[in-house]
Amino acid sequence: MDLKKGVNLGGWMSQCDYSKDRLDNFITEPDFEKIASWGMDHVRLPLDYNVIQNEDMSFKEEGFERIAGAIRLAEKYGMKIVLDLHKTPGFSFDQGEQESGFFENEKYQEIFYSIWENLAQRFGGMHDHVYLELLNEVTSETYIDPWNRIWKTCVSRIRRYAPDSWILVGSYHNNAVHAVKDLDPLPDKKMIYNFHCYEPLKFTHQGATWAPDMIDPKDRMSFSESGTTEEYFEEMFASAIEKAKKENAELYCGEYGVIDIVSPEETLAWYRVINRVFEKHGIGRSAWSYKQMDFGLSDARMDGVRDELIKVL
């Protein structure tokens, strides 16, 4: 695996209104050029099924062309790209999407397999720079048994068209690192265990409007109060690292970051700590997120620390 340092293109083809203006203009070529200038070796592209499917589940050719365009731009600037299915019919990590039934409904699962077969047919030949991430942030632990069955079936369907592509799979509790241990063993050597890390959540998500149990913005938590240390992450990552070593597999953190309520200086401090642990254990990662989305690394507020930040990502 050659995914070392990356950034997410959140809000472009996912978690958006899917308007032509958004899809055409939210991320453009100069953004890819800028990300490459930061020293990133890849981008992660969250995709919702709405981009490539109509309401009747027929496929949209223009949606696939948009993905192809992103792949071309990443390659032009010397970067790999992770295609992350952020939402599939019947499931989204975001309850506001009102998607449900995926883990119980064979029809939804068949659509999921079909999506990946189409992506594999179109982009599987680009296996040296296009990586395939099956599904973003499975939520409940109760889904782990059907999810183990579903993702293994999906991999077998993908392999018919993309035998050499790297495939990423994450676990429950929104891709929590502690849940990696409950994934079934990887069926082949071109697969990667994927997790997300926004811990401690009380610091990285303080004031988040979509997480009402988080700390109120008026009760701000400082970095020093958060308990964020290398030892904290070492303990948190230990079971996933052990599983990956046992299977001679790779680990990848597909999302990590700090909400824009936190000061740029304290955001930098958090990134410094977690990235030292990533580096120690050879864990590739992709920061959330390049632009806006409450976590934007390119936003003007980060101008004063960005030069230092990109050194530690």
C-alpha cells in the first residue's frame, strides 16, 4: 500500500445537494494542484450513490465521468485516489439521510454489489493509483455479522473485474479503531483494514450541531484538558495494530481531524500527537477535510498554522 499522507475531498460528491453547480465547482483542478503542493500522496473521494444512480437505481453515465475526471486530476498531480462509497441505498452513517434497511434487505445489498461491480469494471484497471473503499462508517455493533458477510461477498464480486485493486474495509461504531478486531480476516493480500479517529470526541467535536451530546461551545475544552497524548492513542490503536500484524495486513486511517470551533493552534497540537503515532506504526491516513465541512484545512482560519500543519500530516 502506498497511501501515506492524504486529505479528504468531503462535501464534493457526498453530503451535498448534488446540484450541477456543486459538482462542477466545489472542487476544481487548482485544488488538486494545491493539495499536491502540500506534499500529499493521495486524496480520498467520498461518493454518495446519488451521484451515479437515478431514483430508479439506473446508472448515470455523467456521474461515472465525474469520478473519472477526479481520477485524472489526481493522477496529473502525482496522487493516488481512494473511492469511498459514503452512502448506499438503505444505509448512511448520517441518520438525517433517512436511509435504512440495508443490513436486512437483500435488494439493497444487491444494489450495493452492482455499484461496486460497475466501479470495478470502469476503474479496476487503474489499480496502481485507484483504491476502493467499500462503505463509510457502519454504525451499530449489531450490524457486524451481516456486514462481515456482505463485505466478503462484495469483495468476491469486485475481484471478477478488479483482481489487482486494493480494497479497504472498516468496522462498526463509525469505523472505530477498537472495532477492527471484529472484522473477519481479509480474504486476500490486496486488502486494507480501515478506521477513522476523531478521539477524544469531546475535544475534536465540541459544539458540533449534529452531535447534541457534545460539549456546548460556550464550555470550550482546551487541548491540555483533553487528555490527548501519544500513550492515549497507543492504547486505543493496540488491538487493531495487533490484528493487522497477525494477518500481515495494512492499517489506514481514512478520516481524522478537529472541528473549526477549536483554535488553529490547538488543532495543530492534536495533529502533531496523533501523527507521531501514525508514523511510528506505519499507518497511512487522510485528514478530514480539505475544504469547509466544519473541518476545512484550506480555510482562511488555518492560514497562520498551515505551513506547520502540512509538515505533520
